[in-house]
Amino acid sequence: MKLSQQNKTDFLEIATILAMFFLIIVIYVPVAIWEEEAHFRKESRHRMQNLYDVEEFYSRLIGSYNPNFLEAMTLINAARDSVVADSLFIDEQQITIGGKVFIVDIGESFEFEFDTTFGFKSFRKDTVNDTTVQIALYAEDLGRIDTSYIRKKDLSGYESEENFIEIVKEEPMKRVEAIEYYKTYLPDSSNYYCPLTNIPYQMEIGEDGVSLKVSSPIKETIKESRYLLFSFKANSHGIIKDGQQSWD
């Protein structure tokens, strides 16, 4: 059966649409898979770093690493909560967890170090009400009176100088200031498990008690089919040994 010119045109249009659809799949599906692979790799390494840092904080409090990660995590979280509740909760203190008493040594900077290690750095913009002061000073290098603009909170420092003459005027002002802060995060049990396999990370404490290694539980390449034509692949997410990461 011969195809009419209209049928040929319709067939060509369908073939063009299918070709474009296939092209879109070939371009965008692999990108989506790569992003998925990168997401699991990033999240896994983040959890491994948290696990390592939990053990580091525990070692600082107790003097050694703890093969029981959940116990170590619970202790350092409790120590952080105690410091927040009582600013005098420093030096040698007692913390009881599940009927077990721990003698800990808490430094004055413990809360700050905890928050900057586990917290997420963020920025906010605050509107600050301030006052600008114009002052007159005798400038010896110029041999005459000169004026400068300063913030009112700095005025006392200038008034004590010998070359200070007078306040010329004050002007209220508003300014936007970028504030850096850390969103508080307390490590939880999810940090003990690989997000891809849900298998606990491998933690090895050296015989000397001062060496620590955290490893990804993935030993062989994981391969999962995606959309029939493509595959999701994941290899070991690396190790952290004595603070050194295997990745850049």
C-alpha cells in the first residue's frame, strides 16, 4: 500500500517528535542520575565527618574514643545542653546517662566549638539604628582644624585625645549589617548510617587508643537500573583517618 504525501508528512512529524523526546531523555536523564549520585556521596561524607567529629569531642571530654557511637553522641549532646543551661558548667563535671556516670572535662570554648563544628553557617541581614558624629580635630600634619565622621560608640576614644576640639553635629542613620551565625544542629543517630545502604559506617580505633578511622560500608560498586537504558552507580564514599579525608 502506497503512502500518500499527507501520510508521509504525518509519519515524518511523529518520527521527529520521537527523536526529540529520545534526545531529551539521553541528555537529561544521565544528568539527573549524576546529581543523585553526587547527593548520596555528599550526604554520606557529611555523616562520616559528623561521626568522626563526635568521637573527637568525646575524646576531648573523656580522654579516649568510644566504640559505641550512640553513647558518645548522647554524651556530647548532653554536655552541650548543660553548658547552654549553665555557663559555669566547665572544667571537671559529672554527666549521668542511662544510670552511667561520666566524668568530663569541659573547656570554656566547648559550646562555641561544638556549634561551629556541627552547626550550619548562615547569614542574615539586620537593620541597625546608629548615630554618626562629626567631630573637629586639630591635624598637626596639616597645621589646621580638620573634621571627621565617626560612629557615636567610638566617640569616647576620640574625646580622650589631646587634639580633640569639639562635636560639630550628630546625625541618626540606619544601616544594613550582614550577621554571620550558625544554625544549631545536634548530631543524631542517622549520622551512624550510610544514606544509600543504611548500613553503619565502619569505625576502627587503633590499639594505641589515639588513632581513629571511619570508613564507608560500600566495598563493591553498587549498580541500580534507571529507566531501562541507564544505571545509578556508587563506589565507596571514602575514609577519614586521623582527621585526613580521602577526598578533596
